[in-house]
Amino acid sequence: MNTHHKIRRLILASVLLVVLTACAAAGEPASTDELVTASGFACPEPSPRVEFESDEINIYTWAEYVPADIFDCFGMVYDVTVNVDYFSSNEELYSKVSLGEGINPYDVIHPSDYMIGVLIREGLLQKMDASRIPNLANLDAGLTAAYGETLDYIAPYQMGTQAIIYNTETVETPPTSWADLWNPEYKGRIVAVDDSRVIIGATLLTLGYSVNETDPDHLEEAKEKLLELMPNIRVFDSDSPKTPLVAGDVDLGIVWNGEAFLTQTEDPRFEYVFPEEGSIIFYDGMAIPPAAPHPDAAYAWLNYLLQGNINWLTLVDYPYTNPNKAALDYAKESQPEVYEAYISSPITNTPAEEFARGHEVTDLGADLLLYDELWTEVKQ
């Protein structure tokens, strides 16, 4: 069992113990009606409760992104079947949801950064009815302002950085920039997220270009440089890039900050580095496709996931930068160790200056095909 899962079980056990102790002190038996997941987590009631008629919900999300207890709790508190499929990249998400009505069965999807713009442009997201998601009020407006006009179509979930992680004991020459990853010492020692916009974007930054560059000559230059990096990349992994790092299969990684935090938690030898050129910023959201078969359940799910006393679980299982103020407030009061670990780490609690000098990938319209072609050529 992974270290963070062991910690999680200890936390949940302590929460359950506190509840039982409080009941005993009050001379009251613990409720036999309490809904508890297989891990021992006591499911909070929806607050507020959003009623709906559907008997199931279909969710399409990233692997290792939404804690299993949240799925389980939603199913139990609403007595509804929760069906979940997982994807590993924005491109995989797009290939599934762009197939058309009757083929895309999902009620809720989790697109990121530039893909949100793509899906909006192609009419693949419906406008959100904010009045049906009262827990949107739990979000920190200062952070979610970065989502801009896309807030009409998505509910913010998590955000963060994509940067470099390395083993301080096995890497003789520590990287400080994206450009350092081309060091011959790193041959066959890097794991990278399987994300064309991130890897091509990082390469463009080493050349002094924008992560959203569309000049064909500049992209050709980036392709040639990226081909030089490929021998250093041992594996592309967007499902669980921390796994080869912790296992010792690789010594460096181009990873998301949440994966970096979990890696460091399991092996303190790892250090996360914000590159001199700036990290690549991501903003993740939750959206409802136009042909969602159970939109009523989708709104209830979004509201429950944004509830502070359930959303705090992400701080343990998948700790990215969390814009949910209610979740942080709940953790600070009820789970101080979890809160302190999150708030004191620059990996999870991303410094404002790093967000400010970071680079956001955006929707490139038809020019996105240039990146697709470049990525295909490089990986072949």
C-alpha cells in the first residue's frame, strides 16, 4: 500500500474514532444508518441536497484524480449508480466526446486548460446553470478568476503547475531549467507526462518561443530539438508518473505538481523544481456535454464534489493546487495535519509568483493540427 494511502486510512480511522467517542460521551449510540465506504470514510450528507430523478450518472475523468471515496459516497447518499471511465490525456478525452450524440454517453467530463476552449468552440460543452450548483460559492474567486470566460461552461476543480522533479541522491547535476533536461547524463532516466502541449511547450520555451507558438518554422525547430531529447525520456506516463519515480526506474520527471507531492511524500529524496523559464500552468474544470443523458444527476454531482467536507479528501489523495476555500477551511479545522502538509508545501500551495511567471497553454484553433502532426512525428 502506498504511503499516502496508509496515512489516509489512519486519518479516516481517527475521524471515525472521534465520532464514536463523541457519541459515547453524549450517551448516544453511533447511528446505524451512517453511510461508510469500504475504506472507513463516513459519508457526509449533501449540503445543500440537490434532488434529481435519474438513477445513474456517467463520469469521464483523469486517472488518479477524484478520490474513490467521493464516488462511493455520492452513490450512497443519493442511492444512484456511479459509472466512471478514465482517460490519460486531453487528446484522449477529445477523441471520445467528439464522436457525437448517442456515442458520447457522459454526464460529466473533466477537461483541462486549452481543451476547455476547444470543446467550447466546437459546441461540445453546455452552458452551466450556476443556480443549480450553490457550492460554487465555496471557491476562491481570486484563484478561479484565471478561468476567465470559461466559467460559463465549467466548474473549477483543481489547478497547478507542470515542472521538473528529480532524485537528489542519484542525479549528480541537478536541473534548474527546462533546457537542462537535454543533459546527456539523463539518457533513459526521465518519465514525462504524455501531453503534447506540455512537452512541446517546454521545448519551445528553451528556444525562447511561446508555449502557444504557431509559426511553422519555429515549430520545425522545436521538433528537431525535441528529437534530441527523446533518448533521455524512458517512458511517457500520464496515468501515474510517480510510479516509475518511486520504483527507482527513473530519476527525473516532467510531472504535475500533485504527482510530485505524492512522490516526495513517499520518497523525500525527490525535489520539485520550478524551471527558470517558468513552469507550465494548468486549470482543470468539470463540464456537462450537451447530450448528457442524466444532466440532473450531473448538477447534483458537481455540487457534492464542491462541498468542503468531501472535497478535502483531494488534499490527501490527489493534492494539486485546490481553489476550494471551504475544503481548506474544513481541513484546517478538522484535519490540521493534512492542512499543514498542503499549505506549507510550495509544490501544492503554489506560490503566487510561480503562477505569475508560468505559461498557460491555450486553444490554438486550426493551428492545433500543427502540434498533433509534430507530436506524431516525434513519438514515431
